Amino acid sequence: MSPAHSETARLLVRWRQGDRKALEQILARDLPWIEALVRRRLGPQLRAREETVDLVQDAMVQVLRSGPRFVVEDGQRFRALLARMVENEIRDRARWHASARRDQAREQPIPGDSVLWLDSTDATPSEIVGAAEEQELLRLALELLEPDDRAILLLREYEKLPFPTVAERLGIAPATARKRFERVLPRLARVVGDLRAGRLDAALEASTVGHPASDRSDQRLPPG
């Protein structure tokens, strides 16, 4: 790894190599910022103030352990990506029982040193994304989708539920569930394409296209 890599990249690489101290440093550095952002976005969905930090920390650790394996240079982009995944983890816990909430992709073991490098200046997109990383691209893109989009993909694609059951779970009509599913597929493809090309900001923006009322579009970020 080049000395030019940022502290964020170095910590992530150390963590991917099994260094628990790197995880502790990530938590110490980024947990307060992510907790503040998650609390602002999820609001009433979180429990009492004194429990929120523990809830977010537990979700952060789970995401870093079993979520998409990626390395990003920019600390603010890393926080934004991680915060999005932490929100999903918390929403999943509220929506499904812990024993059944995770999609199959999260639970599949990742080969050896397969880590997705994002926005790296040392490699072209074709070098960044190889066959082993394609799965990580899809997993990360799924995490970046809006909650409703992500939910319908998880229920339909990973739980293999028929549209009537998907509709019942989401409280919508079967025809609406089918239309939403058809609309989210090209959105997912755009996000994957942006991630593959190293366009993180575009991927975050594309994931909310078609959601004018998104709670992410007008939220002020906590100071870094």
C-alpha cells in the first residue's frame, strides 16, 4: 500500500487483515459523527438517547464485520457510506427478527483478499473490479438504495417471495409491488455502474433518484 493512502484507507486495510485495533480506532474516530447523523435521520425509530450509542456501535461493528468489503480514501465519503449501511442494519432489525433479517448475500463468505477499492488513485476501474469484487459491488449498491427499494429487492430476490407476499409484507397492492420492483432494477444497475467506475458521489445520488421526498436530500450533516 502506498504511503500516499489516507488514514481511512490504512485503517480499513488493517481491519480487513484482521487487526482489531484498527476497528477500535475506526469506532473511536467515526462513531460520534455517525451516531449523530443516524439519530437525526431515524429519529423516533431509535430508542432512548442513552441506548442509541450502543445501538449504533453494535450496528457499525456488524456492518464492518459482515457488510460489503470496501476501502475508500476519503474519510467523509467513508462516513457517508458507513452511515447508510448502519441505518439499514437498524431498519432491518426493526423489520425482521434477528435470525431471519439478513439477506443471503451478506451471509456468504467472501474469498480471501477480495476487497473492493473505491476512488483509488492507484488503479483504473478495470483493475479495481475483478470477478471476485463483482459480488461486493452488488452488495454495496444494494446498501446504498433507499429503504423501500432495498426492502423490495431483499424480499423478492433474496427471500424469493412471490409478489402477493411481498405486497403483504410492505402493505401495498401486488401490482404496485411488481411495478416498484421493475423500477428499482435500472436504479440498482446505475448505482453498480457508478461504483464500478469509482464515482461514489454519483452512486449516492443515483440511489435516491425518483425519491423527491427522500429524507436524505435536505439533511445537514453533523460537523466532521
